[in-house]
Amino acid sequence: MTAQAIAGDKRGFKAPGTTFMIGGGLIGAVGAYLFQLVGGRALGTAEFAPVSLLWTTFFILATILLVPVEQYVTREVASGRKALPTDLRPAAVMAGVGAILGGGFVALTLDELFRGDPQYIVQIVLLMVGYGLLMTAKGVLAGRRRFAGVGWVLILETVVRLAGGILAVVLLANAVSLGWAMVVGGFSVLVLRWWRYDDGDPARAPTPAGKFLAGYAGGTSSSQLLLAGAPLGVAALGGSDALISIIFFTFTIYRAPLTLIFALQGRILPFLVGLAGAERKSELARIAKWVFRGGLVLTIAGAVAGWFIGPDVMRLLFGPEAAPTQLVAMLAAGGVMAAAAAQVTSQVLVAEGRTTRLAWAWLVGLAIAVVVSLLVTGGPDTRVSIGFGAGELVALCLMALLATRVRRVG
């Protein structure tokens, strides 16, 4: 189905498989937290620290390097082009870069952060390879509007990882075994034989992958260091293992809306590509304005909820030792809602192929977060949380400004 056909598809967001894809995304989000809940309760906050840092490192690298691959493949397939085998090359490059960076980071910090166990090096490398395949699969399925297939990818990955985590806790009860359960989850996508649905036009000229991926990765590198780097920031500021785990649990649980958006944004992008291809760019600007206004409301609502019930939620899920302060909970919840709105707004720029604009919004947001964290006083958790909240709010405002100006320069 071409971009023009997508634009004219009257089914819109009611296209077959949409409900199942949303359900798969919800199952994936809940399953990720159940995995952490099972591991955190079984091992305790201090012993779980290496897994939280492995998860954080992988989440940052995957979002910076592999989410752009998914978005690129989705956009190309939605425009009518056959993705395979051409798009396996940029996918392999991005996964390889992530394996080198991740393996290098874990190796350099092995004694300080990963209890000296070299298995974590192997795990981060295999995580990048497995999820490189998984993101390519999601891109092909979403681009061909096989949204139920995307739902099955999300469900299978979640079920395999969670089952592996439960088995690891029951049989071995150590942190490194949970890392292997994470690895198996990524490779589970091979069972679905998703490549059968890549039936676009092989003669259609591709969008240059280098420019698209470089712009997107440049933006998401700042975005994810801002969003997922909180535990690393606490570690850099001298926080204890227990405090690192508290911040990891808090930010990961509160990140649920954004985790769901990452899982489902492949549903949004084909629709927006259709609008861009049909020269209806003013509609893209209106969508961006609507998301920005709603995002501000949700940011305030999230901050209020975080202040009043945030610590209690963490006590209920992980025990009293895992509860953050009210200020940390408020800033984390509000900041995540701002980040979610910014991510949805960014899809307008992705649909237009103007991914370099993402870098400016997220880079400025990250710079604000770092400066604020260094200037404010308080414990490592408080300083990181204040910087996070400030950075995400700035990033949302800039993203909306850039997205609403697409039609004037396009």
C-alpha cells in the first residue's frame, strides 16, 4: 500500500489489528514491569543493581540506535518499497555500533557496576543483535499495516522474557541469570517469520538511510540519556547501590506511558506519512499543536499524581525500601508525561523525513538537564530528578515549535 493509498484509507485508526496491537503494547509494558518486580523482590534492591544498570544501558542504546531503524523501515515500507534485504544493512550497522558501545561500557565498568562478571558483556552484545532483528520486524509489519502482527511481536517478546525471568529466579536466583532471560526475549521474534510480509516494490528508490538515521539517532541519543540515564546519573553523583535501584524502579515504572508510545508509534507513523505524501502538511501542524497542548495538561496531572501517590505506588510494588521521596516522584512522573508528548510530536518530523530537527530539541533538553543537575543542591536522586523535569519540559516546547513549522519550510 502506497503512502497515497494510506492517506486515502478511510479506516484510519480503525484499520484491522489496531486494537490487538494496542493490547500487545499494554501487555508488553506490564510484562516489562512484572519482570523487574519479580527480579527486584527476589534479589533485593542492592543485588538487583547490575540488572537495573544492564537494562538502563540497553534501553538507552536500543532507543538511540534501534528505534530509528524501526522508524526508517516503517516509513519506507509504508511508502510502498520492499525493505529486505536492503534495510538489513543499516540495521546491522546500528546494532553493531550498539554492541561495541554497550560492550565497551560494560567492560570498562565491570568491577564497579557489574560485580566483575564478564557474562554481562556478552549479554549486552546479544541484546543489540536480537533487538535489531525485532525492530526491523516491527518496521516491516507496521509499514505493511499488519498491526496485529506487531501486537504478536510485543506479546511474544514479553512472555518469553518474563517466563525466562521467573525460571531464572526459581532455579538460580542471581542477577546474571535475569540478563540471559532478557537476551532470549529479543530473539523470540524469529519464531514469527515476519519477513514473509515484506512484499513491496523492490525497484522503488529508498530514502538515504544514512541521513535519516544519523538525524534520528542524534536526537534520540540526547533524548534517551535524558530519559533513561537517571540511574547512571545517580551513580555518577555517588549514589549507593540501593539508591540506584530505587531511581531505576521509579523511573521505569513511571515511564509506562512512554514505553507504550515506543511500542505503538509504528501505528501512528504510516498515517502521518500518508498526510505528508498527500501534501496535507497543515494537518500535521495542527496535530502537533493539539499534542503539545494535551501534553502540558498531562505533565501537570502527572506531577500532581506523583506527589500525592507516587511513593505509595512504589512501596506497594517493591516494598518500603524502594520508595522515592515525594519530590523525586513528582518530577519523575511529570517529566515522563512531557517526554511522552514530545515523542508523539516528533512523529510529525519523522513523517516529513526531517529527523535532524529532533536533535536540536533533545540536545537542548539534555543540556538543560545536565546544567540544572550540577547547579542545584540536594542528594543525587533529587538533583537528577530536578534536572530531568526541567530538561523534558524544555524539549517538549522546542519539539512542538519545530513540528508546527514543518509546513512553512517543507
